[in-house]
Amino acid sequence: MICGLSTARLARAFFTAEPAMLQRITRAKRKIAAAGVAFEVPGRAAWPERLEAVLATLEVAYAQAYEDAALADRDVAPFAGEVLRLSGLLAELMPDEPEVLGLAALVRFAEGRRPARLDVTGAAVPPEAQDATLWRSDLIAGATRLLDRAAGFGRSGPRQILAAVHGAHCARRETGRTDWATIAALYDVLARIRPHPAVAVNRAVAWGEAYGAEAGLALLGAVTGLDAWLPYQAARAHLCARAARAPEAARAWTVALALDPPPAERLYLERRLRELA
């Protein structure tokens, strides 16, 4: 909310209904007011207890920008550069916190690929189809150094694992192939230590790429309650298309298009639907 996200967008980000999110925000405001918490920069002694909230806020904010390949939404477009800056600042202030380093690495791996996320028509391009020569080597190299430093502490966490997933995608620039088996294994670990609907969907896609579309669909079939989440429908459509389930794929693409995707993602979805036809 401090970042400027609307209640509706916050509800989508937290996979909850808008009235429930509004209630959570109202309760939080009342709690802060009753406790007399001052709006000020906390002293260093308070950093450890507040760190997780800060990391979670930056992670959610960046996810909103990452979902929009063209950064067409003015409400979230600034988050990409701002979280890049703030995650780097946190890494300087707290260089011994591996999850801080992991978040900074994650954002740099992802932003390093942004120049290749649109094709000449303005349509979104999935990671495995991007032109790796367009990626920013400076950001990717910086992310690798940060993730290596984080690994040296021997305290793995969810943001480090997510950064490793992005790093595995970026490794295609050197190897010429996407190591989907490694990505699937990373999501297996992430699903255990931080169960989340988005993790479950991404894990299903990775399994579908590594072990076959039917394997991915089997995992996706265990995910419930996400019919109105665009990435779920897009993942289902993609896996169904790969499994030669054309009618099911077409239905999922159509549902995804009805969920108001950003402009670049809409162009991509429309193209996939046309190709299927």
C-alpha cells in the first residue's frame, strides 16, 4: 500500500478477495495507530525484526512489474527500476544477510533479461524463446556474484532459490539450452520450504518442460482455486498445447485473454491462440 498499489491489485498479488484485503489493511492501520508506531527510519537494532517485511514488500512490488513485460501500466512501471535500486542498497547495508543478497540477485537476473522480453511487434517473449544476445551481461554478472556470496553463508532461503531459477534461465546464454531439470528441482525445494500457489504453477510448467507435458498437467491438476489467475490459465494452455490437447488449450487461452492481460501479454496470448487454430 505504501508503494502505491491499489486494494484490487494488492488482493490479486496476495491471492485473496478484495473485501478481505481491505479488511486486512484496515486492521493493520488500526493496529499501527493503537500502538503509536512512529513513521520513521528505524535504528539498526530494529532492522532484523523488520527485515522480512521489507523483503516481502519489495518482492511483491517487483512481481507486479515483472508480470508486465512492456511496463505499460504506469502504476507499477516504476517498481522495476526502484526495486533494482533498493535491493542493491539493502545488499550494501546488510551484506551478511543471504536472503537480502538473494533478492538483489533475483531482481538483477530478471531485469537483465528485460531487453529481450518483447519482440518486434511488441508481444511478450517467454524466457526460453528470448534472444540471449540482447540480455544485459552487466546485471547478470552482478547477480551471479551476489548469489555466489549468498551461497557462501550456507543458509539457503526462498529468495536465493528463486534467484537460482532465474540464474538457470540466464545460463542459456553460455550453454545454448535451458536446464529445465535443474529448474524443476529448484521448484521442488521451493514448494517444500515456501508453499504458494504461484510456486505450484511454475513448478508444474518446469516439470512439463523437463519431463513432458502430461507430467506438468498432473501437477497443475492438483492446484485449485486459481481459475481467475491469468498465469495459471496461460500455463494450462501452454501445457495442453504441448500435450496435443488442442480444445483444452484453446479454452484456457480464451479464458486467459478474458482476464485483462497487459498489452504485451495480450499480443502473445492472441498469437498462441491463432497458432493453435
